[in-house]
Amino acid sequence: MNIELARPDDLPELLDFLYAAFRAGNPDHPRFEALFPDLFAPAAEAMARHQIIRKGGRIVSCVGTYPMTVRIAGCRVPAAGLGQVSTAPDMQGHGFMTQLLAAAARRMEEEGAAVSWLGGRHDRYGRHGWELVQDGYVFSFSGGALRAMDENLLVSSAPGSAAEISEAMFAMRDAATGVEDAPESYRIRLGRGEAEVWTAHRRKTDAVAAWAVVLPKARRVADFCGTTDGVIQIAKSAALRHGSLSLPASGADKGLLERLRAECAYMRIGSQMLRIVSLVRTLAAYRPLVEAAMPSGCGATLRMTRGEAPAEEVVLGAGGRAIELDPKRMARLLFGPERAGDVPGVPADLHWLNAVFPIPFTIPELFHV
Ligand SMILES: CC(C)(COP(=O)(O)OP(=O)(O)OC[C@H]1O[C@@H](n2cnc3c(N)ncnc32)[C@H](O)[C@@H]1OP(=O)(O)O)[C@@H](O)C(=O)NCCC(=O)NCCS
């Protein structure tokens, strides 16, 4: 079976193909150029993110892999999002998706990803190596039951297409948990889901304290940065406007988590489908966090089996006993939601692992694929 990379000329056919494949199960499914304007530019680089299979000349199956660097708790994690998994309705059940998922996994490995994530069914993607792990916490604010606002902050909002994001505002993202991006592509991303940009200014100085991207129909915060006070003021104000609002926050942002918990109406644990593409690269990316949490004198060797391929090993701390897990169990050990010691296959007496794992991983919705 021949797997190709899509080219700029394929764009109209690919968009029609994706729409037909997804609309078959959901008549209200939006077209993909509206859903993800940033992923479907008629440029060679953007198009080549899509691996396709043709039969009789037409596209019958597709998968997209989208590399991005996630900044989290001072670590830079090379990750690859997986999306646009689709087969033409009349060609399903012939193993096209299965072949493309394997090709996508090979590609992510070659391109240097540490982890891969997707939004999709666990019963489907679980069979292909992705596992449910914790993706931070989701806090909900209700528009009717808000406590007093902070008088020192003024909040305003604008449609994403008209929002003024200054260089200084954009630079605030560098200190936040999130995905690295350039201002130009970020602007295109703001075309997603009728996004609004909300900004909290300090009343006295007019300085921007925080800003956030809100998806009004979904009533969710899709990305944010800035001070905790500013973020909370925006969440409350947007909840008042839209009736309610949810804000997903990373497990890494401890101070923010405390304040959100104190002010929210509800909280739940977020989840994500994640695959460890490379154990070595994952633990290299998270090294500052892992080293800071390692209790002195403790150690173990993590060994991840990989089917026919040789196992990958990483020595933690002083080294020692090997903990051998398949990639799905390893994903649970590293990223939760259970405590490391509760993951099947982890020796019960290695309590110190609970001080190191789980490590946080969060993808803001503005970067979902
Ligand atoms: C989901 C989808 C991509 C599957 O594509 P496909 O090419 O039919 O997938 P495969 O043939 O590889 O596998 C189809 C099923 O048959 C099984 N299968 C795998 N290899 C097979 C083969 N050689 N022959 C027959 N069946 C096979 C799989 O278990 C799979 O089950 P699943 O649908 O629960 O995952 C397709 O149904 C689709 O486009 N759906 C609409 C869009 C969508 O929902 N995409 C997923 C978004 S998260």
C-alpha cells in the first residue's frame, strides 16, 4: 500500500475528503478549513503534515501529525499531535487507518517527538499504543454565582480577528504553560471557533496583567497567560458574559491551581490520549523536574518494551532495580492519573516513585488537532 505526503495541489480534494468522512457520522461537522485554519494552508510544509492513501486516483484515507514544543514547568517537551484520522465511508474496514497510524508513529519517532497525543476514543487508539493519561485539571465557573471582582483590574474582550496582541503581550506566553508559537501562526489560530481574546488591565497603570483566548460556543478557555489574579478575573468576567466557563490548568501551575480551586464552582481531572514515542527523549525533556523531585539515594532503571524493537532504558537517580513496562503502562507511570506505585507492574515497595511521578502534561485547546 502506497502512503504519500499530501502536496499543495491536494488541498481542495483533501478538505472535501475530510469533510465527507467526518460528516458521515456527524451531519453538523464543520469544514476543516473553518475548524483548523492554521493546519490547512496551501503550502508544501503544511500539506506534508498529512499522510494519505489513494485508490483509483482519489484520496481514501488520511492521518495528520503536527509537531509542537510544549513548555511545561520549565521543561520543553517535543510533542506531536495526531489528528484528521479518516477513511472514506465506502473504503472502511480494509485496514487503511491501521496502516496510517503505524506510518504516523514511525514518522513521529524519526522526527524526534518524545510523546504523541490525540483527542479520540480510547477503545480505538488504545489498540494502537495511545493511552489515557491525566491532562491537568478543568475548573468551571458559573456566571450566576460569582464572588466579588477585583477592583484593581479591568477586563475587556474583542473578537479574535480584531484583537490587538502587542509584542509585549505575546511575550507573556513565554512564562506560561503552553505551546510555543510564532505571532503570525498564532493570529491564524485565532480564527478557530470564533475565538475571543479577553484582556485584564491594571486600573492604575493600564498594564496588561493577563490575557486569554475564549471559545464562546464551547464556553472554554483555549489558551491563557499572565498573573493568577488577571486570569481569574478574566474567567469570572467571561463566565458572567457566557453563562459559564471552564478553564483547563496544568498540574504544574501550583499557585494558580490553589486560587482556581478556591473560586471555582466545579473541578474535574482532565484526560488526554498519549503515547510515549521515546522514553529517552521524554525523560531528557523533563529532566529538570524529575531531578528536582528525586529523593536522594534512591534510584531505579526504567525499561520500556517496544514489541519487536529493542527496549529503551533510562536510569533514574542512583540506578538499581529495573522496572519493565510496555509503552501504555509507562505512559500511566509517567503521566498518571494514578500514583506511580499503583500502576500494574511497578513493584509495591518503590514508594519514592510517588514523589517523582506523575509529571504534568497539558495541551491548551487552541492547539488541539
Ligand atoms: C475511524 C476510521 C478512520 C477507521 O478507518 P478504517 O480505515 O476503516 O480503519 P481500519 O480498517 O484500519 O480499522 C477499522 C476497524 O476494523 C478493524 N480492522 C483493522 N484492520 C482491519 C483489516 N485489515 N480489515 C478489516 N478490519 C480491520 C479495526 O479494529 C477497526 O476498528 P475501529 O473502527 O473500532 O477502530 C473511519 O471509520 C472513519 O473515517 N470514521 C469517521 C471519521 C472519524 O471518526 N475519525 C476518527 C476521529 S478521532
